[in-house]
Amino acid sequence: MPELPASVRLSLWTTYAWSSGTIAGTNAGTSSGTSSGSRSWLDDVLRRALPDLDHVAGDLDRLTVWHEMGEQALLVALPSPGDLSGIPAASAAAQAIAAEVGECVFVPGVGGMLVPTMSSYGSGSGGSLDLGTRVDWTAYDADPVPRHRLEALEPSQLERHLREAIAAATASLDAVGGQPFGATAARELADAALGGRWGLPPGLPGRPARVIGLAGTVSQVVDVALEAGDGALTVTTAAARHTVLLRLRRAADEALAAATNAACAVLAGWRPA
């Protein structure tokens, strides 16, 4: 089933918990120190945000500390090597790691970010069923981010820009020829379009949620298309197809991160729904 990046899901569910206080029946909107109530809401956030992962560990207690220091939203960036847009100012090493894994979460007020590292564990002797997937979150110092940058995010513009990128990529792929996405990618697109599979928290504003779903679908389909390839193309046209697909995935990732942050801004009460 299609999945959003772990950082996107953690961002949305954590901000939802901080704003609503409904997760696990605890008041996530109040400071609870290191009490069992504090651990309970965090455990429930991780269970809801990352149900596909077998083990989650690392510096996640920072989420409790940050909220107790007044943070209202956990934001996300989806960088790539050579494109650090969205990442708060931090050490070169921290930014390089975030760009390498392609995702991170951060808080805008006091500053700080968490970067996930995925890995597999187990013997694998019995095939994939014997292998588990874990994510370890590492904390890094980062500078605060002015809130007005986040309040200015306009979901309608994000959706328009993404649809323009899709149209441009489609035209370029038609010009390249071959089978741009293939039957497997088409099935992924149809499955994702059914909706209700992204594991989003309730109460998200409609337009940001729609952009999140669209961007997640595009990224998923592009990933399948890149993996499947198209043997009917020449080396030159295959390289052109690859470039177009990478450009489209980058546009989708940028829209996904921005729409997630726009949704978090609403949940945090920074802008109207």
C-alpha cells in the first residue's frame, strides 16, 4: 500500500496530538513532564503515525521536551542532495544527513530537528518475512524558523503548481515516447486514488489534505516508474525520461512538505482553516 514518508506522518500526528489532546485519552496540550501520561501520548502518536515499521527508537523524547517549551507544530522538510530547501539552518553535517535520507522534522520556535534512518534487522533466512524494518531518529541542533514563512503557505497555489508540474511532465514524457509509467505504475496510481490509505489524522483542512494525497500519489507512481524503467526506449530517450521523472518527483516532494506544513499551521492555530 502507498505510504507517505515517515517524517510527514510524524509531523501531522504529533501536531494533531499537541493541538487536540485527544490521543490515548490524555491531555497532550499540557505539560506532563516525564510522567506515564506523557509517554502514553507519544507511544500512541508513534503507533498511529508509523504502523508499518517494526521498531521505532532514538531521540523521540525531544517531542515531549519541545512541546513543554511551547512548540505547537512539528514541521517537515523533504530535501535531496543539492537541494536543501525547507531545512532549517543547521550544521553542514546535519543538513547533509537529512538530504541523504530525504526527510526530517523540525520545530520552528526553539529550533531543533530529528532525522530518521531506516534499516532492516533479522536473519532473513526465511525470506522477507524474517526481516524487520526499524527507524532510528537522531536529534540535531537547528536554528528557529520565522513563523510568518509558514503562515504564508497557500494550499491553492501549492495545488496549482503541482498540477502544472504534472501537466508539463506528461507532455515531456509523451514527447519522449515509450510507456512512461507502465502497467504497474498505473495500478499503483489507481490504488492510491481510492483514498483513505494515507493514514492521516482526523480534522485536517480540506485543501492541504487534498494536496498531500495528490503529491503522495505522484511520488509513489514516479518511484514505481523509475524502478520499472522502459526497455522500449533507447539509451538517450531513457535518460530523458529519467530526468523528467526525477523533476516531477522533486516537485511532488516540495508540494508534499509545504502542504503538510500548511496543515500543521492550521492545526496549531496559526492560520484559519
